[in-house]
Amino acid sequence: MFIVLYACLISAPATCREEHINFSMEASAPMACVMTSQAAIAQWTEAHPQWQVGRWKCVSASRLYRDA
């Protein structure tokens, strides 16, 4: 399971990017990912203070690579 973040630079809000965080959850547990992913998102935000997370979602690895 991956957390897909959409983040924009605080100093240049038009500059955005998509980040993938590998989140060790079973593909069959998307609700568990949604409920427990806030800690991983907070950790990413602390490590990237110049970026602001606008939205995020949980995606299975098979779907992430299929859609790429």
C-alpha cells in the first residue's frame, strides 16, 4: 500500500508535486491505511517543511503501477 501525497511549495503554491510513501499495509486493508496514515504524513511534512500537503490518498501497489 502507498500513500500518495499531493504537495505544493509554501513559497510558490503553483509548484506542486506528487510523492509516494511506501506504507506497509496489506492491499486488502485500505481503510486501515486511511485511519493510520496520518503519522506517516506528519513525518513527511516534518522532513519537508517547505512543502504543504494539499491532499492524499491510499493506493495499492498494483494500482499505483498500473496507473503509471
